[in-house]
Amino acid sequence: MSNLIVVKKKIKSFQKTIEVSGDKSLSIRWVLLSSLADGVSEAKNLLISDDVVSALKAIKKLGIKALFKKNVCKIYGKGINGYKYKKNITINAQNSGTLGRLILGLLINSPFKIKLIGDKSLSKRDFKRISDPLSKFGAKFSLYKKKYLPLTIVGSKKLNPIKYNEKKGSAQCKSAVMLGGIRANGITTIKAKKSRNHTELLFKNLKLPIKIKKNKKFDLISIKKVKKIKKIKYNIPSDISSSAFFIILTVLSDNSNLLIKNVNINSSRVGVITILKKMGANITFKNIKFYKGEKNADIKIKSSKLLKSINCPVSLNSSAIDEFLLIFLVAAKAKGVSTFKKLGELNKKESPRLSWGKKILTNMGVKTISTKDSIKIYGDPNLNISKKIIIKNFLKDHRVFMTSVIAALSFGGHWVIHDKDSIKSSFPNFLKILNKLK
């Protein structure tokens, strides 16, 4: 079968209700924490993507059984010290930065060397930002070129608490240190720039010894050693990042309405909604409810006739970091010039996403001016594409593929988009759900 998709025409008007796959961030965190719990943890609507399957394979390598049956995943935890460490274990995080970084926090007491590897894309991402703080606990690391995968970690029996200043707004770095902190003697303290807070909410819901003080720009987190984690039953809500593709498609389409059921709208993740509303998008939350500390709701979206440009507040960058490629498409149709600054972190993702955002827009005929960490987009409310556009060689970044599909359906043209299989890492049902809207 061909590993590309061809889109030759814009999507027609639609009025639909859909459900989107389970949240990836919550799915991976549930797998890792359940592997340390006492007893059998159960999750419904666990995202079954390559990234989450890699997490299940990783805990199996550490002696923890996981079974999947009829949309329910069970993990048979053996307690906080239940990992069965063997010699010559290799864990493959594939494409998942969340798995690769977070699991290192749990491996800092391994008596043997463990090797962590990943795919070509993950192997280009910075792991020194994790190994530096985790080595302060007492673990020892060896990294390829002192920065990249593959790496090896060997733990310590005597783990010291640490003080860590997380300055980049990386939830992965913060969470890795939090997971290390539950193994260390004493109190680990973290001063963290604002970022998604799923790990903190899970810790609180499980009544783990965590204290959080919130300031305007950062959080102060303190964690004590954990003796026991109770089993976790979780009905995982839909992923806002996955939902964003359909939200933007509806905003950019003519005479369309969409309702997406039971989506996680954690305040540290909904920057995309805030930005779109500032640009004139018609989006509302319905049936808001709280579940295990997480805020969930149905999201109702209507087509937007007139979109405004935005000088995007830098304070929203962290809570929209995975959705900027899509936001750039909205800016392309907005009236006026939109400006996005301090987005260097985008180029540290699965592919250099800021560069790819510019490439996609340039291919569409949209004028942009960019630097290494900013972009200006000159919008055209009448933008309509009639030429052929080929998208390939993007390091199999799932978000580049899916964004290109949304651009093709929103603006027209003849698009040939390669590496369809890239969606398996995060959102295997993307094309299936998209077909329901046609």
C-alpha cells in the first residue's frame, strides 16, 4: 500500500458529532504510574498508538504485566519497588519524547545499566536536559555525543533529593524529575516555568506527598519519597491536541458545525482555544465536568466568517506548543499580519516545526517573515489554492502530516502528502475520523 495521501479538493460543509482518541499525555503517564502501583490498574479509552504501545512494552521489559481486552487495559503493578531489573535491558522509546524522558526518572535506582534508544527523530532530540538533573539524584548517564540517544543509565541505591530549576517550560523535564523525586530520600524541590500539569494532578489524585505553590510565571513543587501508590482506575478523556485538527478544519470550512465529545480541557493545554477565540473563532465548551482533577468538556465549533490577525501573547506559547502549525493556518486566512514570538522550542520537536510551518505556508503562497524563533504571517481572507503541493522529508513528524491534510481540505489545491504512517505514533484514527466528516 502507498504511504502517501492525495487531496484534490476542499471539504464540503458538515454538521457532525465525533469522539476523538484518548489523551496521549495522560495515557503514557497512566501506564508509567500504574506500573509502580499496588495491584491491578484499569484504563478505558487508553490511546492505542505506537507511543503508548512503546510504553507498555517498556514496563514489560521491567517485569510488569499488561493486558488489553475490549477497550480496557489492565496493568498488574508490583509496588513502588516492583521493577525486575535484569542485565542488558534495552528500552525502545521509538518516537515518544514523553516516554523516553519520563521513564528515566523511574530508572534512577536500577542496579544494572539500562540502554534507552529511539527512532531517527527522537535520536536528534536533547536528552542532556534530562540526564543533567537526574544525575544529581545519584544516577550515572552516558549519552551519544554527550547529548543524544542512545544513552545508558545506571542507578544508585542511595538517592539524594535535589533542587531543580526548570526554565524552558518543558512538562517532560519537570515530570521526569518529579518521578525521580518519588524514589529519593528527603524532599525534592522544583521551580518550574509554567507547562502542562498532568503529572501534578495525577500525583494529587493519588494522594502522593506533593505540595505546589503557584506564582505568576512559575510553580514551586516539592515531593517526598513515596512508599505506596494505589491502583489507578481511569477513563481517559479525549486529547485536545488531536481534537485541534478538527477544530481548525471546522473554523476554516464553510457553513460547518462540529461537536467533539468529552475532551480534556486542562488549563495548561487549551492555549490553542484561547488563541483561536482571540482571532474570532466561534468555540464554546459544553457539559464541563471535573474528573480525577482534570477538567473535561464537549467542544462546540462553528465556521468563522471573519478571522482577525493576532499578536500572539508569549504567555500562551507553552499551552499551545503542539498546535502552532495549525494556528499558522488560521493566521493565513485572517485579515492582517499575525506575529508569533519566542517559538524556538518548536524546532526541538519531532521535526524543526517552526521551519516546517514556514515551508507549508510558503508552498501555499502565503507571505511570511521569520527568524530562528519567530514568524510573521500575512493573512489573506480570500486565500484559495489551485496549484500542486508536495510535502515530504519531514522526519515522519505526525503533526506536519496531519496539518498538511487539514490545509489541503481547508484551502484546496492538489496536495501529495508523504509518510501517512507517521500518524501511528500519536493518532492512528486521524484519517478514519476525518472520513466521517466528508
